[in-house]
Amino acid sequence: MSGDSDKRNRPLGKGMPAFPLVLIYALLPCLLACGCGGNDAPPSPVLLSEITAEVGLVEKQRPWPRGTYQIPEISVGGLGLFDSDGDGTPEIYQVRYPGPGTPSEAAPNRLYRLAKTGVYREVAGADGLDDPGYGNGVAVGDIDNDGDLDVYVTNIGEDGLYLNEGGAFTRAPAAALASSDDWSSSASFLDYDRDGDLDLFVCHYLRDNPSRLCRTSLKEKRDYCGPSKFEGVRDSLYRNEGNGRFIEVTAKAGISRALPGFGVICFDLTGDGWVDIYVANDMKPNQLWVNRRDGTFTDEALARGLALNGAGKEEAGMGVALGDVDGDGRLDLFITHLADQTHTLYAATETGSGLTYRDRSASSGIGAKTLPMTGWGCGFLDLENDGDLDLVIAHGRVARGPVSPAADCGAFWNDYAESNQLFLNRGNGKSSLEKNQAGRFSSRAEVSRGMAFADIDNDGDTDLLQSNLGEGLRLFRNEAQGSGNHWLRVRALIGPRDDLGALVTLKTGKRTLRRPVLSSFSFACASEASVHFGLEKNRSIDAITVRWNDGSLESFTADGVDRLLVLSKGEGARKN
């Protein structure tokens, strides 16, 4: 989330006059998001077209009139975009929370299903997913290997585990997974012990203290407190026993330290073939829990360059994304942060001890352009189907700031509204901010939080769903199909379920592309687990290889492009 109120509002440099700083901050949202200035170049085709109203997702309410400066109301906003009923079309799952001043009020979560008319309809009772808690986020995975996606809802208070039986959900009894009453933020399913069952990792944020009051650095106005004003909470690891029960193994696994965890990704980040756990912490060093292959983990974030930024500073970690940005075959990490901290791109490098990471935010072109922004949900996706991973980021402040001319959230929330950003990859990881091609995605200033991804219309490009404070949903359709570039979607299955943690490698023409099989990334969100490859003008696939979560390798053949390809473990050619 953020640092302390005084840190969030401090000047960028000592001795710097106040007026130029204010002027710079006032102009940056306009320059970065609204396209103000003397650029007379013709506008680029819009890649992201908002279809919120078109598909019936009209906001049930505008942003709340005002907040009460309690930290939960500024720090939540996860959502899901996944196929809950197995019909091939993803549903929208809205994680809800009570309005400011009503923390005990029930706020049942909502499920929206796409009707044949092309309009999303709210499902009565959310098919059993109407969790009434103070919602924060969601994770999905098939925990009983029956081919249906089960759902874990993170709350401020008791979490909820929901079992899927053909598209209808029932809440698992407390004995199945004894969650705590702590503030849970992000969560992720993973098979860390390679026993074929999905385990669960849950990030915990902090212990709220409603009596805590904070002000801006000049002590003039009330503002939201930062995390150091509160006690952190240790994250939790649960092992799936395979009998419908989870056992907490946090202490046994060596996972320690009570830090304010926000974002999480579970994948092999060391290059040894075993899934690790990466946690983005708020104003504390990030953690990389390296799998020791014996049920235990050690934190190697500092040694591998992932604990701090390139200047050796801890940052306010929120959202997390993973992808091969520079095309070198190694997956890179991206973390969103608070304003006055650049969002950070950690580029992977091969060393004698496996993968290590270096801060490449400046050289990528991302650093300076994200400096004034507070980021949350994020994701790498090939928007143009050209084989290069682009980057989208949701923004929204947690500390008062200059009001953007694009803000229309009411007098109170305008102080926290920012514009989203789209960075198009120009090759070799060099990115450029493309305000013209983002359309309403970046031309508006709102208090955005979660961001989830799926191909909602099955047209071969990745679309995105965004959440805003006050229950606002935004759905953006990717318009890349008009480029003429080809594509391939791949599902990597072990038995009937997606093999979370697998790595899919595709060779076409002169390019080798790698994509991780993930459903949990961004910020407190769940997305479609299939992987997407943009192929440019290539009409054939030379080879596909899957490194399964258990470390085994198989090669497959693919006939044709512009389709969904389902790969099942054991049906390919085994490789050493």
C-alpha cells in the first residue's frame, strides 16, 4: 500500500523549491495520461476499447461520497476473471467490501455470467460464491482434481474456501481449512511438494487499528496511514492432504517474519525446476521463499536481487507480474509501488547459483514514467500479437495529491484519482508509454485497484477487467484482431486441471517464446490460467515444449494457429 503519511508526502529532493514540485506533479498526470502538449502526430489505433456499458456492467453505484481515513477502505479491490462453470467462457467475480463507516455491514460478492445476448447477467446468490465478508481478493485452482475450479476468497477476517461441483459452489467446513481472522490480501494455489495436489499460500497484510489517526506531512489535513503505523502479520502456507483437508505448515516450512504482504507469485524463480514463492511487501523488503525440496523454504530475496530496488531501498510493493520482457528466455518480475518510487522491473540473469535479478526499470523506459504514480494491479500481455509482452498498470493513490484534470470521482476521491498506463514493448524489453492506443483505459483518472485477464470473447487476444473503489468495474476489449497477426492459446493440463507452475515454450520462425502457467498475479486477483502466444505473421509452430510443475519435460506438435491447443501431461514425447 504505502509508506507513512509523512513519507508519502515528502519532497522528492532536499532543498527543492515547493512550487516547481507542485507544478511538476500537477502536469505529469496530464502529460502521461491525457496526452497534453504539442504532439501533433496522428492518433494511433485504439488497442483497448471500453465495453463496460455495452455488456451490461453498469456501475451499481458511483464512488462513495467520502472516506473515513480507515486503512482497509483504501487498500482492497481484488477480482476474478475465470471459467467457473466449465463452458469455455470466463465469468466475472466481484469481491466486495462494505462502504466507509460500515465495516460490519455484509457485502456479498457477485458473479456475472455472459448471456447469449452478449450481456453479463448477475447470477442469483453468485452460485454459492456470495461470500459476505470484508472482501480483499480471490484465488482459483482445482484442489480436488475433478476438473472444476475451486475458489478461495481473502477477507479482512475469516477467509472462505468454496468447492465447485459442476458450476455450483458450497463453502467448505471450517475443519477443511482453518484460516485465521487476520487481514488476508493476495493468495495463490501451488503444488510446492509435487504430490499432485494444489496447496495454498495466503499473504497477510497487517492488524488494523481503527483508532490510529494520520495527517499529511504538513499536518494540515487528515489522510490515510501507512503500514508502519500498524503491526504486520505472518503469511500462511497450507498443505493439501488430498482428503478434502488442508493443514497449516507455515512454521514447519520455515516461513517466518510478520511483514505486510500484498502481492504474490508462485513459480520457479531460481531456475532449479521447483516452485518458489515471491511476496511483495509494503515498505519492507520483499521475500523470495526458495523451495528446498524437502517441505521447507529459505528467504533468498536479498541474495538474488529481489528484496530491494537497484538503489538498495525497500519499497511499497503491491502488484506483481511475471514474463519474459526482453525475449532472452528468462522470466522477469515487475512490481508496482507507491508514488515517488518507480515501479520496478527485475530482469533475470543466469549465474552459477541459478537465476538472479537486476533492477532494469530505468533502461526499460518504465522507471521515470511511473515515478509519480501509485500502482496496484498489473500484467504482462501481448496486446498486439507480435510476440512481445506489453504491460498494463492500474493506478490510484493512497495519499492526497494534486487533482488530475481527468478525475471525476467526487470532491473527496478526486484527491486520490490517477490514470492507468499502457506500455507497448518495442522489442528487447524497451517500452514506450502509448497514451493514444489506451483509449479510456488511460484517459480517465480513477482510484483503481485490481486487474484480471482473459480472452472473454475467444477471438485470440487478451482482454482485461479492472476494479475501482466504490464497486466500479471496467471491462476493456482488446482490438488487436485487426492487425492480421496470428496467435495460439495453450492450456497445459495434468489430469483434468491446469498445471499451475508449468512453463510453456513455443518456437516459431526465428523466435522462441516462453509463458508461465499462472492464475494468481496482479493484485489480489484471479485470471484465466491458459497462456497466450502472439505469432506475428507466422502460420506454423515449429515446436512446443512444456516443463511441467514436477520438473519433467515433454515436447508436442501443433497443427494450425489461431486456436486453443490443449496439452495433457503424458501425451507428449518425454525429454531428458
